[in-house]
Amino acid sequence: MPSTSDSPIETTSHKSSPSDYRGLLSHLKSRIQTARVKAQLAVNRELVTLYWDIGQIIVKRQETEGWGKSVIDRLSRDLKDEFPEMTGFSPRNLKYMRKFAIAWPDQAIVQQTIAQIPWGSNLTLLEKLDTPKKRLFYALKTIENGWSRNVLAHQIESQLHLRAANQSNNFSLTLPKPQSDLARELVKDRYNLEFLDVQDQLHERKLEQQLIEQLRHLLLELGVGFAFIGNQYRIEVADTDYFLDLLFYHTRLHCYVVVELKIDSFKPEYAGKMQFYLSAVDDLLSSEQDAPSIGILLCKERNKVVVEYALRDSAKPIAVADYTLKQTLPDNLKDALPDARALEQMLQTDEELPAST
């Protein structure tokens, strides 16, 4: 009977992985994924550049030789016969190539920027936008954020270029990417508060009270991700109580959002007070997993130059937005028209409404 010493024994090196194996595997997976992405981007660049070249040729031949629809149809058939393994040579796509070449006459822009995004996204730019400036804006944003075609379409439909131009905030200076981009997308430059019933002279506390009473409408207006924490939320700093108008937690940004309400135009001192609130919230409420808190100053009006100076050197992420309220009738017309209760009574009794004079 053979001794146990003669039995094959696996060494420790065969039984378990080397101590650095997980790190090695993670590195190789990352390297392979990077190479795949680079290869895909290189293929896409070549394809988009090819389509631009074909579009340029079609444009020039139409100008010099009067090519018409029938020639494009014939060209489509011949190219598909010659390259049956390739898609993209339908008459419709050839017409898109022509439109693409006309939209981007500068080959350098195509090679350096436009060819970095997929052909489908380029078609979205062509179909939904009407100026080179807008198309270039969204092309650069697509490259910067890695948007899919659906996300790009959504951003165009929500008119991101207008919101980005009108926004007053310092998010790009105070928040890391991609949180700064997400914060800019989620915070509006103007909020519609017309659901409030503001009848008399407006006070900040009354505005806050009505917003709380209409909390559902407020959350819809703020957008996806805002979770309400409280109003007149108390924080204690150095044995002194301070009260935040509205406090939210944002489930996508993973941070607290402090909203302060102002019934007048933005003043620089409002930014200083907001910085104090954000520092206190970061220290007293935020956990290690939370991102830096964000402040939103809702003012009746704002001057972009004043806002820029007030936020330029701020270390805290702050946005300044304005709001619109329900338009009220001038005093000289209020007595001439029946109020809501009078209208309701008239409708119930079939009483004739008074004619306007």
C-alpha cells in the first residue's frame, strides 16, 4: 500500500490564486474594454467619414451634372450589389449622406468632432435641429457625456441649449463631473408657480406656506428625484437656531438641496447666507456617502451679471432661478368681473352673466 508521502499533493500555488490575481484580472478587463471601445470608435469614425465623402460626391455631381432622384436610386442598387455584406446604401440613407455633407461643409469639423458620434445620433441632429450652432452644441455634449441616441433626442426636445444659456449657477466650478452636469440638467432657470393662489401682497412666509399646501404641484415642478424633508427646517449652529425655508434630498444626485424663497430680485448677500446654510447642512446632516449639498435661490427676478459676480468665488454649489406666478387682474378690472364664487352661483341658477363694458 503506497504511503501517503507518495500521493500527489497540490501545492498552495495551484490551490489558490496569486495574491495579486484580482488586481491583475481587473486591470486586464479594463484594458480589454478600453481597446474594444477604441476599436468601435475607430470603426465609427471611418464609417461617418465615408458617409460624408459619399454625400460630398453626390452634392458635387448634382451641381455639375444635374443628378436627380433616379441616379441616387441606381447608385443605391449598384452599391448594394457590389457590397452585399454592408448596410447603409439605401436610397434614403444616401439622401441623408447628402444632407449630412451639406450640413457640415468643413471636413476638419467632421473629422475632429462629428465623426466621434454614431451615425444614428448624427441623423437625430439633422432631423431635429435647424442650425449648425445648435447641432455642434449637442454633438459636443453627446461626446462629453456619452449620450445614447434616445438621450440626445430627449435633451434636444427639452431645449437644453436654452436652459444652459440661461442658467445662473457655479456647478461646473464647485462640483466634480458627472455630478455637475447632472445638477445643471436637473435645476431649471425658471420655475412656474402659477398653481399658487396669490391674491394679496406677497410675503416670503406666505409663499412658503402656499408651496407646502401645494406640495404635490411643487414636486412636479421641481422635477424627478426631489424628496421633501421639511420646511422651516431647524439647524443649530453655535447655540443659535437657523431655519431653512425648504429642505429636500435628491435621490439621483445623492445630496441635500436647500431652497430659499425670495419675493424680490436677487441680491449678492443672498448667496453669502446660502453658503452658510450649505456648510451647516454638509456638517450636520450629510453623511460620508452624500455628495456636497446644493442651494437653489428662488428669486422674483435675477440679473445674470450680478449673479455671476456673487457666485464666482463661491466654494459651494449654488443656482439662482426666478419664478412666475399667476397673473392677477389690475385693480380697476377686479370689480368689473364676477369672482369664482359668483360665477359658480350664476351657473347653478342659470343666471345671465353680466356683460363687459
